[in-house]
Amino acid sequence: KAVADGSATAYMEAQAEGQAFARILAPWVHKRSGDNATALEYMFDTSEEPRGYAHYNYCAAKAILQADINGGISDDEIGYYDNTEEIVCPTIDKHLDTFSRDSTDTYTPTSIVGPDLSVSQAVAKVKALLGDSSDYAAIKAEYTNSGLRALANTDRTGEPVWDIFKSHFGSATWISDFVDQICDDTTLSSHAGARAELLEKTIMDALQVQAIVSDLYQGYSNSDQEKWDQGAAKFHGAKDSYGSTVFARGDKRGANYGTGNNVAKTNTNIAKALADGLANGPSEANYNEVLKQIKVIYAQSTIRYAWLIDRVVVEGTEYREHQAEGLAFFRVIAPWVKSVDSTGYDTINQIFDMAKRPFSVGGYSYCLVKQIVEDALAISVGDLGTLEEAYSIASCSNVDPSKIIKEGDTTLFTATTDIGASLKTSNLVSDIKDILDVTSPNFAAIKEKYRSNGLRGIADADRSGEDAYDLFYAYYASKTWISDFLYRATDTTRTSNSELARLEAVEKTMWDATMVNAIASDLFRGITDQNAWDAAAAKYFGTASTRSTTIYGRANKRAGNFGTLGSDGVTAKANEAISAAFKDGKSQVNHDIILKSIKTIYAQCAIRYGLMLDQDVASGADYREHQAEGWAFWRVLAPWVSEVDSSGAQVLDYMFNTATTPNHANHYCFAVNVVKNLNIAADDMGVHEGAPSLESCDGIEPTIIGATPSSGFTHFASKSVLFAYFASTLLVASLALCAI
């Protein structure tokens, strides 16, 4: 109890009284077990600072005395000490026993290490309390009562590792501060699994690494074999709690990276250095070897969780547990990384920042973190190994640290945070477009590419609570409205029995719908988050080589159609406004400017394809490709239009839906008169080349004009909007019959 409380006065009094009582029994204990007698004497030795975790001293004394007095004392005979009924004692390892695992160098301590072996048992007890419905008050109490808090809070001033960590985190109790933050509220994360992972990795890894390193440093710097023994014991841990040791963590990572069969190469090297320090005396060289291998273990861990974040972003699945684990592992090595590469440290911190949704494509985060950590900690490829899941990435040549986005000599935007992954979204679009634009497109391959390269994950990400996401979700009644529509085009002929129409629906959905919604999400968060603001700009502009498959590229195309190019005759005025707003910086005003400009782009798209439908009707040409293309574009804009003109939005829903046959000459004017409710300035909108003036549409009221569904089509509107369309038409017809 005194160890757990950190009270020197209390433990000295307890040691002195205990020593006096123990001396009465010592000869009888010694007669049965010399090692037990030595352990009992050590426990109450007033010249030693007591240690012991998971109630080690109580449990060890009880086990020794019940085993060695009178040939064994039963529980009933000895009874239970006040307030100890709930203590479940772990197995007490032999106090001077050799420890070794699977052919590693054996270590036979020359001093009592039972208290140090018990650290892993204390960790195991805390871990056992963790789960999705964890009682964090009970966990915090166990952390304190087991002595782990006192171990974490030990003042190690003057030790180089401790000093750099204390300085980095700004507190001498940085481990316990983090434990308390996790336990006391959901500030770090409200996700149950994420909180549990943060706590487990902090106690099992951060705490034990600091304790091991401290003991070994004192061992070699003070030529203190006893301290070296204690560090070795903490590393190996008790036999019944191997799964809660740094050794176990090393073995897991060795298995992930192919650097060891049963035992990781890191652990083999650590065990060898520890044993050499036992045989030849603790040395700085052996200490440095242990430190090097510990850095490898947590470099492997940090890099692995960057990879797992890559995977969940691509798959569009829950990311918070992986992000939490990555953060907890990174904290074990973060001060070392920052001392060499502060920019790299900031970048990794950005990836694992639990207040932010992580983003990565094509293994970008994995490669970036791998590069930063390997360089900062001077870890060779041979020492690190190759992460099993990342075998598909032959080399990490895709990391681009540039934060400047240019078009020719013009700087479009300069970021202050890493934007490499967001820039590369235009590559994803380009990759799919490449397999769309072929003589015989393979729709199954197109779908698989969309699912595997990251676009599906971007499209289907749950962004609940964000304005645009909530609006689109409500309108389409589906959280996967983008993929729903794309799969409709890839899987069947329900969108159209025209191959070209299906291809257009796919292209404009994976390109425009996906990226507009991702950008809107970043913009929403970017009002207060610079990283998100930078990411929005990067997704909007894309890489120079694939800028034609960005919203920026789309804007330039439409500006060419509508006469709204800037003075250079190449860049859309919308793009000039968006670039200026991004440069001006994050704010609600600039958010609104950018979003309104994006709406202008897709208002132009709706008008353009309304015009093309009129032209197809007039000429008798096949309209299916233009209708499908218009539908895909319109779906990017429809929920925003519906906010200001719900009936007008319904008209365009019907007009572009490929389940209907265009059969009138007012598609252009209907589109003009619906999108004008977005209050887009005439100069910003422009007039489509070869089209009637906007004023020519005055007085033409957008209405649902009855039409028969064309052969081979079915309706697609999850809100049953089309049912209302046809019901309206049927009602008009019924009223006409009644009048007759």
C-alpha cells in the first residue's frame, strides 16, 4: 500500500515493523527454502526502497509463509487481513529463477527480482478490466492500487531518456496524466474500443518501456548489477503474464514483419545484450543495444498502424481503434523522432490525431510514416523487416513532401500541413477513367478498381454531423448514395441499356460526386482545422499530371462552354475565385465562397445537359448518353437545389432520370429556371455556347411533363420521388377524365 501511495514515510515504518516480525519466522522459513527466506528478508530490508506491483509484497509474503511455516498453513488457519478479501494474488515466480523464452539467452538474476516480474502481472490485471463497456473508475483505481501509477510517476530526473520525454510532454507524470485523461472523460475519443486501446498500449508499452530503460540506465551508469537485473526482469515479465510484456509486443511485431519465427529478432538481440550485461557487467554498449531494439519494436508498431489506417480509409470502415493504437505506440518513440525531425513528427501526429478523420490512399500514410521513422531513428530495412500486409507496395516512391500546388508558373495554393494523400485522389480518378475509356470496357473490373483503390472508401465515409453530408443523406435516404448509383450502372442495365450511358454515369459519379462530397467535408471541418482546409484544396486541385480529372479540371471545361474563362483564356473564373479563397485562409466566408463556386460549376453542368437533351429531341438523336451524364451531374447538385426549390429539384430529378423518355423542348429552360434559385450571378453563370439567352427562358415554368418510361428502364429514387412524379401525372389524367 505504501508503494502504491508513493509514501516514503509509510513504507519505511512498514518495513521496520515487518522486519521485526519476519525475523521471528526467518529461521523456520530458511529451513524449508533458502530462496524464500532471502526474498522475505529483502522485502523488509530497510536499506532498500521497496518495490512490488499487483500486491506483490502481500501476495509473496502470504505465499511464502503459508508454504513454509508448520508444513503449510491453510487459508482458514491464517484468515484474511482486513480489506484484502478482493485481492486475487497472481502466481509468484521463483525469486531467483532463470528466465528465458524460446532459445533466447538465459538470464539468472543475482538479486531478488520478484517485485519486477510482478509489473507485467499488474498490467495484465488492468488489461483484464478493459472492454467495450469498461468501468474506467475501477480501471483507474486498479492502476493506482496496483502500484503502476507510482511506478509511472517515479522521478527519474537526470536520466537522459526520462528527461527528453518529460520535456516533450511537459510533465513529470506524463504517463499517468494520459491515463487519467483517458479514464476521466471522452475528450480523446468517445469510441469505446479506441479508449480501451489507448489505455492498454499506454500502460503495457509506454509505462514498461520507461521503467525498463530507467533500470538499465542506472545499472550501467552506476555499475549496479541489481538494477540491471530489475530491468531484465521487467522486460521478460512473469511467466503467467507474458502477453502483457514488451517482450510479447516485440514478438507480435516480429511476426508481422518477418523478423523472427517464434521469437522476434529484436527480442533475441535484447536478451543477448541483457545476458552479456549479466556475465560481463552492465555496459553502455549493451544499454544502447537494448534501446535500439526497443525503438525498432515501436517503429514497427507505429508504421503498422499507419498501414492499417490506410486500409480502413480505402475500405470506408471504422478507423478510430487503429488511430488510437497508432497514437499510443507513437507516443513511445515520439520525443526521439521529434528531436531529429520536428516536421516529420508533426506529420505523424497529424495522422494519429484523434480529433481528426485520417485520410490516405495508395499506402501514402504508411510510406510517409515509414520514411520519417526509419530516417529519424536510423533504422535499417534489415532491422525493420517488411510488413506482411504491405507486400503489395514494392517501394515507397509515392511520398511527395511538397506543399505547393502550381499550374504552370501560377501558384494555386500553398499548404502548411502534409497534403500528399489528398493530392493523389486525382490519380485514383484518372486510374479508373483509363479503364473506362477503352473499346470494350469491363464493368466488373471498373467496379473492383473503384472498390480497391480508395475511391469507394472516400465516397462511403460516414460524415454524420457535417452539413453537406447530412443534407445529401437526407435527400437520398442512404449513407452510400454515391456507391449505390455507381453499382447500379456497373452491375446491371437498370441505369441504361446503352453502354455509353452506363459509362458516363460511372465516370461522373466516381469523379464528380465522390470528390465534391469529400471536398465539402474537408471544407466544413477546415473552417477550424488547417489540416482539413489544406486537404480540401489538395483534393480540389489534384496533382499536375492528373489535374484534368479534378473538379478544377471540370470547372475549366464548363467555363469553356459557358464563356466564363478568366483573362488568361484557360482558367475558369470559378477556379480563380476558389484559389483566392483557399489562399486567403480558413474561414466561414471563404468556405461559403468555395462552396458557391462549386455549385456554379454543377449548375452549368445541369444546364448544359438540359440543352443537349433538347438538341437530341429536336434531331431525333440517341439521347441516352446525354441523359445519363446529366443525371450523374445533377445528383451532385440536387440536394442543395432542393433546399431552396424542392419542386424544381423534383422536376430535374424526373427530367434526367433515365427511366423517362425526353419528349419536349424545354429541358434547357427547365434547368435554367431551377438552378437560378441558387442566386448565382449572371456573370458567374454565363451562357452556354449556341444556347438561347437565359432571358429567353423567362415565363417557362419547370413542370413534370407526362411521359412514358422508355423500354428497359426502372426507376431509381430511394425517396420514392418518382412515385410522386407518376402519381401526379396520373392524378392530372384522372381529373381530366372526370371533367369529361
